[in-house]
Amino acid sequence: MFESLSDRLSGIFDKITGRGALSEADVNEALREVRRALLEADVALDVVKSFTDKVRTRAVGAEVIRSVKPGQMVVKIVHDQLVEMLGAEAEPVDLAAAAPVPIMMVGLQGSGKTTTTAKLAKRLTERQRKKVLMASLDTRRPAAQEQLRVLGEQVGVATLPIVAGQSPVDIAGRAMNAARLGGYDVVMLDTAGRTHIDEPLMIEMQEIKAATRPHEILLVADALTGQDAVNVARSFDSRVGVSGIVLTRVDGDGRGGAALSMRAVTGKPIKLIGVGERMDALEDFHPGRIADRILGMGDIVSLVEKAAETIDAEKAKQQAAKLKKGEFDLDDLAEQFRQMQKIGGMSGILGMMPGIGKMKKQLEGAGLDDRLIKRQIAIISSMTRTERQKPALMNASRKKRVAAGSGTDVQDVNKLLKMHRQMADLMKKFGKQKGGLGALFGGG
Ligand code: GDP
């Protein structure tokens, strides 16, 4: 599905990854080409625009990592942005509710709804050991209920016995009852589709929803229909409310636009993808893996990740060296705060320091919880370089300026300066001992 987009992107990035220097114009040119490639892949215009804007902002603000070439950095930024656009984390079908958990499948006719219902039922049965009951609520297409029954037999999942003449809501009610009585974990409700969205269909979906209170409402959409699939998802969501999307025919040679813009446009996660007609051709949707597939530059991405880790380690080492000499200025304090944010906040890092329990209590007493770490960083960032290196310079008027610049009060600035003095004293004391705090920060 993503082949031609993938080819285009590798072409664009091959031109820049090897180069030692990149001008802003080079980056802009590459981004223009990325933009064109995404539009040609049928990604929604707003999504493309916001994508390239975010990449540009990140590229401008990116920290330069010495061991990495600028073009490689750009690839990594594009990769991360792709992952974000696709939804960041995989979101599995949620079954955390009282049994029997109703899952309602909705979508247009021919989208692959019935097939997907059976595929998902098979997967829940085999992989999650769930007892699943399937019911077709499609009373419009005479063969629909029979189709689900046959698929049920094929995958070894029970289907609700067919009773002629019942309404969709009646069938749904009967399915829920049968599931309760039969001790089923999950009830999959395969609803009727239409060739296009119309009012009676939406009303029918709303009635079924009201009668069964589904825990998941999964919209099944055909990836090959591109932006139409996205529009269908939007309509269903606004009328019925969907909790997730299943994109089918991702094995086909579509341009990928639906898959790429679905999440950003609808705000709903793609939970599963259909990748073939066989009953096991259903996969979890992993944004990271899809981004890797589209970009095809996994090596560069992991190279940059490694380099970034190394930089962190180097920073820690430099800091350890300073600490050993008993130096600890406000830049060091800010760096400490940033590291704390990374490793789970104040309680995390202080918990790791020996002999600092008392200080921890003091800091907590001073109201320094993780939420406030950000504010401390803001205060330090509002100081000039000289002030950060020589906190003693901070007189009343400077404090006022810094408070205004960081959106805090002079009192907050004072508190921070006091904390810095205490920390600096502590660092000095430990720094002189061999293997003290310096060791903790990676020096030793
Ligand atoms: P419904 O009308 O929405 O219930 O659609 P069906 O479940 O009957 O599917 C219509 C056709 O699409 C069937 O021939 C399926 O085998 C096929 N189909 C469904 N999902 C996929 C998929 O992920 N890949 C491919 N290649 N075909 C699929």
C-alpha cells in the first residue's frame, strides 16, 4: 500500500542524508517535496500542512548532535512526526468491561465488515481465549446472516441462530440475552451497511447502540477508497460515535492516504488493519512499524536515537566533572531538573540519591512536585547567562525582571535561589568525597 510513497520519500532523503551541511533552503526544498509526495499519496490537505509545519518547527529547534549529519536528523524528525500522525501508540480492541462485552461493527456495504467481524472473533477466541458470539443484524441483504453463519463455522465461532422476520434491534437484544445465558465473554454485532451514508442507516445504528450500549464501536473502512474512507469515518463518528477504526484492504495497492490521514482527521485510533481475504489476515496497527515501512530508513532512525543517548551521557559526564570540582551553577540546576523530568520527576531522582532523604522532604515541603519542575526551568531560562553562572548577582530588580519573564513572583525566584544554594552546598560536600554524587551522575 505504501510502496510508491515510500519510494518517493527515500528519493528525497537520499539526496540530503549524506551531506555534511544543510542550509535552511535545503530543508525547505526537501519539505516541499515531502509535501508533494504526501499529497500525491492522497493524504488530506490539512493533515499534510500541519505535518510539514511541525517538521519544520522541530527541525529549526532541533539540538545539533555532532555525530549525526543534518539530513539524518531531518529523517528522524520526519519519522517521529509520522508516528505521531499515525497515533503514536498501538491501541488494541478494549474488552475491559463486564461480560458479555458488546462490540458493534459499522460501515458501508462492501467495506469488509462481515469478513472483519469473523476475523476479529477468531482472533479473540484463539489469542485471548474469549468465548465469542457473533450476530448479524443485517436484515436488508437476505444472504447476510447466512454469510456470517458460514464464516462462523469456518473460524469455529458461534453465531446467533437465525430467526426470520426480526428487526435489527430485536436481534441485537436476543444476542445479548443469549450471550448472558450462555456465559459468553464477547458479543460481536455485525450491522447492515449501505452503498452510501443515508438517514435510515444512521437511525438504525443509533437504535442498536441505544439498545446494546456497545463497549467498542468499530468502523470498518476500505483503505482503497482513500479520502472517501476518511469522510465516511467522520460521518459515522458524528452520528453514532465510533471508538476505533479498522482499515481493510491495506494489502491492496492504494496510495495510503486513508491510512495516513484517518487518525489526524477523525481523532480516532486505527486499531486493526485487514491485509487479505483469509481469516487470519488481520493485524494490529502499530504506528511505529508503519512509519518504518513508509520511510524505509530504520537504520538512520536508530542511528540518531543512539547518538542522542550518547549526547545525554556526555552531558552527564561533563556535569559530573564540574560537580567534582564543587562547581554547581544554575545551568547545572536546570539540567538536573530536565533529567528529573526524563526519569520520572523529583521523587524518582531523589529516591535514587543516598543520604538525601531529608532534603527530599524539604523540597517536597517547599511544594516542589513534578508539576513545578517546569516552572523552575522557566525561571532559570528567564535569567541571563551571567546570572545563571553567578547567582549572587541576583538583586531585587533582576529578580523582578526574571519573575515577570517567567510568569512567576519574586517569592518563587527567591525560593529557587535558596534551593540552588542548598544544592550547591550539598554538591560541594559530596563532590569532595570520592564516589559521591558525581558517581551518581555518571562520572565516578
Ligand atoms: P461487508 O459488505 O462490509 O460485510 O463486506 P464483506 O465482509 O462481505 O467483504 C467484501 C469483500 O472484501 C469480500 O470479498 C472480502 O473477502 C473482501 N475483504 C475484506 N477485507 C479484506 C482485506 O483486508 N483485504 C482484501 N484483499 N479483501 C478483503
